[in-house]
Amino acid sequence: MWAGVSNAQEVCFVPLAGPNLDNSLIDGQILVKSQYSEIQQNTYAEFNGDVEINSSEVKIKAESAKLDRLSETLVANGSVNFQDKNITVSSDKVTLNRISNELLIEESNYQLNRVQGHGEAQEIAISEQTGINLIEASYSSCPIDDEVWRIQASQIEITPNQARGIVKHARFYIKDVPVLYLPYFSFPVNDERQSGLLYPDITNSSSAGISVEQPIYWNIAPNYDLTLSPRLMTNRGLQLKTEFRYLTEQHKGQLNLEYLPNDLAEDQDSERYFYRYVHNGSINENWRVNAEINGLSDDNYVNDLGSDYYSQSDTHLYKTLGLNYFSEGLDISAQFRDFEVLGDHPDSYRALPEIRLNYLNDLGAGFEFNINSELAYFESGDEDNPTATRFHIAPTLSYPFQNQWSELLAEVSVMHTHYFQENITDTNLEKEVTRTLGQAKLYGSLAFEREISWFGKTLTQTFEPKAQYLYTSYEEQTNIGLYDTTRLYNDFAGLFRGQEFTGLDRISDNNQITLGTTTRIIDDNNQEKFKLSIGQIFYLKDNQVLDATKEDSKSALAAELDWQMGSKWYAHTLAQVSSITDKVERSSISLEYQLSENKLLQINHRFVRDLSSEKIDQVGITATWPISKNWQWIGRWYYDRTLNRTVEAYNGVQYSSCCWTVSFVAERYLSNSYESTGVQSTNDFETGFHVYFTNRNLLRDGLFGYRRPYLLN
């Protein structure tokens, strides 16, 4: 029932370790130390002044003690401190019966050992058989001096070898205000996974209405568990969410099923569902298997009902099944890759299957021989689209060299691809296409460094120029369909990639030189404080592959900057500047001020001049700041300057203590819902209010989650 408490305990509470009972006593023996003693043989023994009583399982300290030899009863009085492996107790009187091995403690304060828990009790009875029994007692896992909540009960039982304690006739208090009565419930007494209720999730949104989700956790076995989460939504009805997890020595996986039998918000009876299965495993030392299968009932499921795995901006659900072989020099993978497309988006091709083989061999004298090969079959959900079988093999001979101050790579490749295409009527595609291309690459970089004085400190600055020449031969490719190929975005690292497309359906002809440089500033601890990279491609010949044609003899200028400005300011910037218009085509800027872990302010801006004929120009602010000792505020605001509107507003407060956490969040954001035609709306907004009882990272929630703005080491 107290899920979420353990995270706070790790920071706020150090459990008592229990007494040191390594005293060489055997069962039944008692060792008594005191300042004064009076012993009458076979009748009684009295001890006074700093009395210490030790056995093999118990340690007692008191002002005085009396041992009745006839009844085998020991009574300790005056500032009594009792300890065993389970509990530490302070009391005025402790009675121990050595025959029954039972202990009775009256009017006491107690604290559990090894786990969080303390309270007061009118009477505590302890025995080996029944464990700990507390009468008219209180219990809390909060710190003693900051008891936010407590349970007052007629009886609390903690039985040996049981993971949960039992509470009867319990009254639950927040501070000193009673808020709940339970005639019976159980609670964990260790950190083992246990069945029971987890914290509820309470939200209110314009789509679902008031939503209350109550997770029920079932610890089926040490390596299996199941969470059932009934969710009642005032606008949509009753939904059931399930999560089953398993773990074996070589495999692990998770199955999620969500089902809403009748959505009340729909005009007609409508059942809605979502499923997800993920598996990763090892068959043996070399073979691995993986799977990820997702599906849902309709395009608007995530927008209307939410998801822990997908966001409103996602357009595809993945379905993959793979088998992989790894060994020294040889990798083989077989993947079945499918997609479920959301909304009115072009159908993506699925690979059923895609088999890849990569082989690497050291030839000696610094040379390496590498073979990359692939066999794939492509089809789409539209029966009118072409299908294709593609075989590709690319042997490569390379000479890589690297030392502390330089790097050299010389590489030649032959790329041979064969297509067998069907269903190509009314297209310019050909049934069989063979394409063979040659490619040569020469890459080199140098690293220079010097000491500099920067802001009064002696640091190290590097200067790292790099250059690459790339040549790729040309063949006509318009007779080949586009099955897994899209244009790539060239940031600084992409300038040296040597390929302008994903996949293999288009391989651009190249005759180009890429020049770039990076400079870094490094402190005495070998940590980067500043990094600036800038580069550009110079085309020596126009591309003949139509999809790769350029408007200028050089690419956009790509730059990237990371800067740790002191101990609290950080900046990250990247940009692409057109060589034709000298205007910024793409850019992103992040500036962050972080005074401490819970005090930060981040400003972001992203800009794309043309993305599918649309302009992206958005600015955002993310901040978090403590309100008081236990209260934290988190806020986020993103504004679209092109459309002059807010796209996300997020405001939350979180209370955290050593024994409980609660968060309150209000937000408004673009819903991105799909219309009946499949077109995604850009004008509908969703508003919501959430209450979380778990230790949640509110900074990373929402449409635009927090990300650290720099990439320095």
C-alpha cells in the first residue's frame, strides 16, 4: 500500500542496524553486568546501576532488574532500552519470561530495525512463535521529528518470516487530522516486492473528464508479476489496463493490454484497445532474440486516452521481430519490420524479412576487409503499391590509422544491388534492376593543442582540422522504387557521412570535398568547457541522381556550439546557413542556468525555414524552483511565433518528504487529434489537471520534456 515510500527512504532515512549480539552466548544463557547486585541462591537476583543484560538474541539496558529464579521471569525497570534483530524499544518496564521466551513491554516508544517504521504502543508482546504484537499503537514511516502521516490502531501484528504486517481497526491521520478508517489492512515490513494497492492516478482533462486509475499489484512469483489498473473516466467509461512482466536467466519481457469496451464519448458503441509486447533474450552466447509488437484500435487512441509509451506526435507504431548472431568478425541479423500508420500518412513499406550479414577481417599491415550485405522483401499496406525483393552486397577494403594527434582513413568499396520488383503497372519502374557503383573515400584529421589563459585560468585549447574527399560513381536510379529511403539532414557530423539518404534505394553520385574543424577548451580535469565545430561540403561536380540534385556548388554551412559558461550557465547551439541566400535554414538554441539540482531555468528556440512546406519557429521556457523546504514548482511554456499561439503550457507543484510525495499539474497543449478523414488537426487543444502520488519527474513530462542543453563530456 505504501508504494513510492522506498525512494524517499533511501535519501531521508538510515535504518537502525540492530544490536551487536556477537557475545559468544548460547541459547538460554544470560550475561548480566551492573554496578551493584544482590543474589539469593535458587530464589532471586537483583541488579542496580547501569544494568546491561545480554543473551544470544536480546540486549537490554536499564536502571534496575530483578530475576525470579522460580518463575524464570526477568523484570527490568527505569529508562529501559530493549533491542533485538527486529525492534528497538524505549520503555519504563520490560518483562521477560525465559520459559516461554516471551517479552512484554509496557508504555513504550519503538523503532523497527533495518526498515523504516516507528511509533508508540501501550503494550508490545514479542515471542519467537508469534513475532511482534502491538496493542493500542501508532505507526509511521516518516522521520520522528516530521511525522506527516501516522496510523493509530487497536492492534498491529508483525509475524516472523512474513513480508507484510497486519493492522486492525486503523485510523489514518494526516498530521493530527483523521482522514480514513479501515477495519483491516496489511503493510510491507521489508523492501521485497509485494502484492497490494499502488498509489492511484487522479487526472481531469477535457477529453476523458475526471479519471481515477487504481493500480493493483500482484507479485505472482520472484520473476513474474502482474499489475491490473481499473480506470474510471467520467466522459468515456471504465477501462482496464494490465501489465505483465517476466524475467528468466536469459530472457525478459513485458506485455501490456488496455481495453475500453464502450467509449461513452463516441456516437455509437465503440470498443477501444491498445496492446504492446516487448521481449529481449539470449538463446546462447552468440544468438539473441528481440521483439516489439504494438497495436491499437484507432488513430485517436493515444490522443483521447493517453499512453505511457507513445505521444500525440507519433505517426507510426512499430512491429518488429528479430534474431541476431554476434561473433568476432561476423554479425548476422534477421528482422521482420512492420508499421501501423496513424492518420492520413503515406503507407510505409514493411520489411518481411530483412536479413543483414556483416563480416570484418584484419588483413595485416593495417588493412581491413569488410563485407556488408542485405537481403530484404518490401511490401506496403496498399495493395496497389509495388513490392520488391532487394539484394545488396558491398565489399570494402580500408586502411584505418589513428594515434594521439592524427587520424587517417582510406577506403574503396564496390556496392552491388539487385532488385526484383512486382506490381509495377503504370509506373516507370522496371521488373529487374541491377546497379553496381564504386566508391572511394579519403579522410584525415589532425589535433593540435596549446595552453591558453581564459578568464584568469590556464586551460588547454585544441584545434582539430579535418578533410574528406568522396567519390561515388553514377547510375540511373529512377527505375527503382523508394522502399526505405528518405533524405537525411546534414548537421556537422552528417557532413562526413558520405551518404545523403537512408536505405539503399538511392545512392547519390559524389565528387566532393568536405572541410571542417573543431576547437575545444579543456580544463585540468580533462573536462570540456567549450566546443565549436564548423564545416561545409564543396561539390566538384553536379549530381546526376535526380533526388540528390543541388542548387549550388557547396552545401549549407553547418555549425555546432557547446559552452559551459562557468559553473551554472550552459549553452548549446546548432545551425545551418544556406550558401545561396546566406540565411539560416535550421537552428536550435538552448541556454540554461542551473543554480543547483532543483533550481534551473532553460530557454529554447528552434527554427526550420521549410519543413514539408511549413515554417517552424518556436520558443520555449522551462523552469523549476523550490517554494519551500518540501515544495517544488515546475513550469514550461512553448510558443509558436509563426502561428502566434501557445502550443504547450505546463504548471506543476510537487510536495516531497521522506515518507510521501504528491504532485499537482495543470496543462494545456495541442491535442493533434485525427479527423474522420485521417487528417491531423492543428487547432484542437487539450486541457488537463493531474494528481500524482508517486515520486514523478515533472520536468520530463508533457509535450516538450526537459533535456540537458549541452553535449560536453
